[in-house]
Amino acid sequence: MMKRLMVLAVVTSFSLLGLIACSVPNENSDNRNNSNVIPGDKETIRENQLESDVRARKQREDLSGDEDSQDGSIVADNQLRQTVQNELDQQLPGNKLEVSSENGTVTISGEANSAEEMERVKSITNNVEGVRRVNLKARTVSQNPVN
């Protein structure tokens, strides 16, 4: 009888421990209902994402080593494409432009709202470190592609 009571006490203890552990929220868990995000604060969230992308790119650059190798060129092109895309997204929110890069030549395609926006796109892209040449294949909403 004593053995049964002892087993029952142990099982009950583990059950209660499990119940308590399951009822306490884990601070490290993936909280999809983040109450710290204020609705309408999407601009701040996007800025934080862009800053995070820049930091991550810098870390990859520091770790990548020789950029003259074939793999290094691919990494450099991807990083350059991402940097230009981030700059365009930050300075021209809601743009419909796509960026590609090969050996320092950046090609912009898609649609711009005006000729002034196209000039701004070219200026923004030329100011990104590592851009050697810019090909504008984007078109304004009512015009043909610009080269």
C-alpha cells in the first residue's frame, strides 16, 4: 500500500509540474501577436528591417573574403542588388522597380511614376558604393523604356 501511495505521489507531482510549466508563457517563444507593434507604425518597422539588412550585408562582407573569386562576385552582385533595392525602397516607398546587378552594373526595370522619379532612381543608384554603371530599363507609366 505504501508503494502505491509513493508512486501515486510521484506521478501527481510530475503531472502538476507539467501543468505549471505549460501554463507559464515562454518569453523566448515566437509571439505572433506582438503587442509592442503599434498599428500604423509600418514605416518604422520597414526602416528597422532596412537597417537590419544593411547590418547583415556588412557582416557578410566582412566574412566573405576574396570578392574577386567567382563566388565572391556572385555574393558581391547579390549584396549590391540588395543595397540598391533597399535604398530605392527607403527613398521611394511603394516603387514598382526591380533591381539586378552583374559585375557592378546595376539594371533597373519596372515602372516609375514620372521622368523626375526616373532621374531620382538614377541618382540614388549612382550614389550606392560599388555601382560602376546604371542601366535604366524601367519605363514611366505612360512612356516606353528608357536606356
